[in-house]
Amino acid sequence: MSVLPAKTKAVLFDKDGTLVDFDRTWAGTMMAGALHFADGDRAKAEMLCEAVGWDKAKGTFAPDAFFANNPNAAIAERWAALLGRKSSAHEAGRLDAIFAKAILASVSPLGDLKGVVGRLRARGLKLGVATNDSRVSTEQQLMALGVGDCFQFVSGYDGPCAPKPNPEAVLEFARLARCKPDEIVVVGDSDNDMNLARAGGAYAIAVAADAEHRALLARRADATIASIDELA
């Protein structure tokens, strides 16, 4: 039996931690950006990474990591402050470019991404992504994973919709998919995603392999799964 409600017409995914393996995809990418900010000083770069939620000992991000839940401009601002300077629009843009280039070498899918996406599309469902990453970089990552043509809608922190948990992404996706917001399922691994679903009137499915993390998300979710493989 499918975890998706019978009336589902569209599925709006988070990207990081939902469609892609966050730790494997972002660890090296984050370090590339941190090294740029730290002028190549490895010790300072590691300090910057830990300040946004990287656990060096475990080699993972914390579930509530600042890095995972904020746009690149906010990361640039925090890193600049830790180094005793103000972040500029140019520096934030440079970080965007570094991340966008580095991530294509490390982006890694979670579960049977191609299979799940294919089966959902075969059921006639429209697919979209709402992420705190940039829109263009997200589109490039989806193409690198071989599923870029499967998504009709992509919104990042830089548009076309306001960042999560503002409900604009749900409402705009509903318009494009020609369905009602409550016929959309939001699938994600963070409170931001659950709050997006709630604010937009969509059905919320929390996805997390870790049982403790999944239990925390369950407080705001309509359903929980361990992997997107359970969707189709």
C-alpha cells in the first residue's frame, strides 16, 4: 500500500537529505568554500565547517545543522563574522559559484532515485523540488543524477518562490500542476519542509533513515518513511 494519499496529484521534494545524500554530497563541497573564506588555512576552514554543523569526529552533519537549513548567503555571513569581517554580495556570490562547481563531482543520490522518480511519473504525478540551495545549481545536480527532465518545477533560495517555509512554493507548484494544495505531498527531512507543507495546506511526509530524527519530525508530519524508496 502506497504511503501517498489516493488524491495525490503532485509531489514536492526537498533536495538535500531527501533526494541526495547530504553528508556525501556536501562535505567536500563545504570544505572547498570554507578554504576560500579562510584563504587556504585548513585549521580555520575546519573551524568554519564545525561552526555550521559539521561533526568532524563522526564525519556527518548534525540534523539541525545551520549549513543544512540556511541559504548560501547566510552561511557566507556567518563565516565572515567568525573571521571578523562583513560578508559582501560579491563574496556570497563567489561562495555560490564555488559550491555549484564542486558539488557536481560529489552529488550522490539517496535510495533508488531514478526508479522512484520513474514510477511516480508513470502514475501521472507531477514532480517538483523546493530547496535552500540555488535553483540553477539544483537543476544541474538533478541533470547530473540523470533525473533533470523529470521535474516540472524547481525553486531555490534565490527563487522563483520565497524560501521555505514560506508557502509560496506549494502554491505556485499547485498552479503549475493544475491541482489543489491539498493534492500535493511535500517530502522532506527537516522542520522547514514540514512547516512548508503545513503553511501551504499540503500533505507532509517526513523522510529520515535515523529513527530518532524520524520520530522528531513525526510531530509535524502526516506520515514518516525511512527512504524515498517507500514512495513507489
